[in-house]
Amino acid sequence: MKTARQRSRKKPEAGAVKLLLRLSAPYTFQLILACLCVVIVNGALLIQPLLLQRVIDYFLIGGAVERGLNSIGGLALLYLLVSAASAIFSYLQALIVSKAGQSLTHELRVRVFSIIERLPLTYLDRTSSGRLITRATNDTSEISDLYTDVVISLVKDVLLLAGIVYAMLILSPGLTLVSFTVIPVIVFLVFFIKNKIKKNFFHMKHYIGQINGFIAESISGMRVIQIFRAEQEKEQQFLKLNREYFSTTLIQVRLNSILKPASDMFQSLAIAILVWYSVGRIAGGTLQIGVLYAFTTYIRQFFAPVSDLADKYTSIQSALVSTERIFELIREEERLEEPDAGLPMQRLDGRIEFRHVWFSYNGAGWVLKDVSFVIEKGQTAAFIGETGAGKTTIISLINGFYKVQKGEILIDGVNVNDIRLDDLRRNISVVLQDVFLFSGTIRDNITLGDDIDDDTVQDALRASCAEAFVQGAPEGIGEPVTERGSTLSAGQRQLISFARAIAHDPAIFVLDEATANIDTHTEKLIQQAIDNAASGRTTLIIAHRLSTITGADLIIAMKAGRIAESGHPRELLERGGYYAKLLQESRDHVYSS
Ligand SMILES: Nc1ncnc2c1ncn2[C@@H]1O[C@H](COP(=O)(O)OP(=O)(O)OP(=O)(O)O)[C@@H](O)[C@H]1O
């Protein structure tokens, strides 16, 4: 009886093979063409020893009369033609197969990226970015290798081996039997060593992945490393990783160096046995020298396809693993929400209502507990509360990043789950605590590829108080921005992200305020930018500085996933509760510092 583990392993593999077939379907014609080329090349390889055997036995030893093409010269010409055909068709086969393989990698990579872009945050929360990068790079090329390299090699090697055995049997069944006393040993040896090489190769890949990750993390955290003088410690960690990688490479070198001499030795042994067996028979006239010569060539030809097949056997295994991983992503795609599905709502009014919302990220514990509030169209609502209280979670839910387990969230009276995702997100602009800028220009970072003209970009920069510093840049809105905007100050990055939000003209503007301290001048600019962005829009602010929100229409104070209190700032102040206490603390802090 199969165990549950065996059953669960069987199913995805069947799926992976089906997916492989589906992906390869558009390239069937190219594959057939390449296989035809392979047949011609194999034929040429098999014919060459036969031509030489004929030259030796018929003309050099047998002294047969040379006539026309049936002569040493004629056979030499034929040998040349066969070699040329082999070269031309090898070239054609490589060309067809590489082109098909590259096209397949290209298509797969684009598809994988498009899936990654639309993955739900719940998936991204539990998947490391390294794993997803491997899907888009390594796994896609492993699959295309399967078609280009593995399938063709399988056809080529199996046909060549079958052809060699057939030619041997025709020439001399006796010698074939003698050859097969040693050939299985060669096959076993090659498969055994190659298997070890591949297993060790997986270890090497694992370590090289860790080394890459370590270097990438160290580069992005270099400031912290230098500030805390952690260079020595990091160097030691790197040394340890590198040493592990080094020892796996040594194993690889040893295995690779032993393969060829070991199989050469067994090939020589096979030839020695053949010669020993043949000497008496040649003297007795029951065997021709040319046949012995052809056999020694065939035995040497045996090694390459066997070694290749051993390689491909392990490549198929790793390609199936890669296919299974891509298959897992594609299955995720089938579950993805269609951005076009749902109720079309071109322009939202911006009324937001939470009705007894309960939410948990992973089922481990409630992050929001029975949260209810209403933010009317055009109002500014501020969320306050201690760290981890659930403020950012509320924004993620409004954006449709996660689904609530209990209760409902309504926008303009419609459940967010029913609104077309594209329309919902177009109507909401979020300025995150950690501003993310892409490499490109300031203009690219504001439009993010949307059809927004330069005048609108300039207006947005003006409204976000970023105009002065952008105009000061040599290329204005065309000024290049480096990766993550590292050449701009934190305040400047914030202002650009305000411009981005304003330029998209959302019905709902959300600001997760940065906790970092900024100078009073920039703070004033940001305050002005918030006021400009908020005007005429429903605005949600997660506030860390209470000074930012004195003009809010509604304050919602969160505590451990629940609403501790809510109301107009004046009303809350009079009530003397949580908000009043926080305000008093922040004023005391200002006076005392
Ligand atoms: N993606 C996630 N997966 C699992 N748990 C999460 C995730 N994001 C947040 N949490 C948890 O949910 C709780 C609320 O987090 P949230 O970010 O909403 O708090 P917050 O009030 O915005 O805090 P802060 O003021 O520090 O930004 C925290 O306990 C946090 O650990």
C-alpha cells in the first residue's frame, strides 16, 4: 500500500510531466526537425568505421581490384562527404534546438514574472525573494535545457548506442559478445561517478546561493556593518561559508578527474580482450583485421553517449524539480484574482466602512478584533496607537491585499471583495512609511508607467512641495534616480512619493507616516503636501506625530487590534481618554527636550 507521502509525491510529478508536454507543444515541429538532423549525424558516425573497415579488408589486405567509386580514392571521397554531412547537420541541429530553447526560456520567464507580479501578499509573506528569483532565472532555463539539450541528447545517444550494437552484431556476433564482457562495467562506472558528481553539484549550488545571498545582504547592510565595526565578524562568517563551498569544489575536481582515466582503462581492457580473442581467428582466416579495427572504434564511440546519458538522467531529475516549482506558481496563477473580475467602479466617492471586522494573517491569532468605523467621503481620519496595534493592517485590507475572515469592509456601500481589483487600486494611492523608488527618472517614479503627461507631473510636484528641489536638479523631472533612490534624502524621497500619489488623482489617499525624524523645514513641506493631497479626498493617515493630525475630522485610536476610542479630536480631548493622554505625553516630551 502506498503511504500518504508517496501519494502526494506521485501526483505533482504527473502534473509536472503534463505541464512539460503542454509547454513543449508549440516547439514540436522544431523538435522533429532536430531529431531528423540527429538521425543523419548518427548515421554518419556509424558509417565511418565501416568505410575504413572496407578499405583495410578489401583493398589493403584483400587486394581487390579498384574500380571507379569502389576504390580507396572513392571510399576516401565518400568518407569526406559523410564527415561534411555530419558537420552540417550537427550545426543545423544545434541552431534549431538553441533557438527553440531560448524562445521557450524567454516565454517562460515573462510568464513567471507576470505571475510573481500578481501573487497575493499572503503568498509573498511566506516565500523568500531568493526562491522567487530562482523560479524566474534558474528554473526557467533548466526547463528549456530539458528540451534543447536533454530530449535531443536522449534521441541521439539512444539511437547511436543502438546503431553501434547493430553494426557490431552485423560485423561479428562473436566479437560483440566478447565486447559485452566489459561494456556493462563501463556503463555502471560512468553512471556511478556521474551520479556522485551531480549530487555534489547540488551541494555546490546550495553553497553558491548562500554566498550570493550573504554578499547581497552585506552590501545592503554595509552601513550598519561599518558603524558597529562588525567587519571581522562578517569576514569570519564569509570565510566559513566559502570554506564549505571550497571543500565541495575539491570533491568535484576529484570526481571529474577520475572519470576519464577510469573509463579509458576499461576501454583499453575491452580492446585488449578483443585483440587476444581475435589474434588466433585472424591467423586462421575466420576474422578480418578491418572488422577488429571497426570494433575498437565502436568501443571508443560507446563512451561518449553513455557518459552523456548519465548526465541527462540527472538533468531530467533536476528539470522535473524545476518544472514542479514552476507548476506550483502556475497553479497559484489559476487561483489569482482576475484584476478585471468584479463590479466595475470607475470613480469611487470614497466612503469607507468597517463592519465588525476580524482579521488574522496566518490563523495564529487575531490582529484585528471586531473593528467597526465609518469614514465619510472627503473626511480625514487619523489612526493612532502603539506599535503593532494593527494600523497598517487596516490599510492593507482596504487595498484588497488580504481578505477578512469575519465581518465586511464596504467602500461606497460595496464589499471590497466584489469591486473590480483594478478599479479599487486605481482609486487608492498609498504613501508608505518606507518609500520605494525604482531606478529610472523622477518622472518614471511619479507616473509608474501610467499615461500621465508632464504638466500633471509638474502640478503634482508643486502640490507635494517637491518642485523646488526637482527644478534644482540638472535634468529636472528627467533627473536619474538610482536604485532605491539612494542619492536622495529621506525627506526628498517622501515628497516624491506624495507627488506620485497626487499625480494618480485617487479618490482615497492613504499615508503611513514615516517615523523617522525630519527637520522642521521638511516637516512643514510634508504637512503642506499632506494638506494638498487630502483636499477633496477621503484621507487616512497613520500618524506617529500627533501634530500632523490636529486638523483631522476623525481620530481612531487602536490598542491591541481593537478600537480603544474614536471621535473628533476636540471631542476626544474633552473626554480625557487615550488620545488626550498621548497628546499630553507628546507635549511633555517637546517641553522637556
Ligand atoms: N504580513 C504579516 N504576516 C503576519 N503577521 C503580520 C504581518 N504584518 C503584520 N503582522 C502582525 O500584525 C500585527 C499588527 O501589525 P501592523 O503592521 O498592522 O501594526 P501597526 O499598528 O501598523 O504598527 P506600527 O505602528 O509599528 O507600524 C503585529 O503584531 C504584526 O506582527
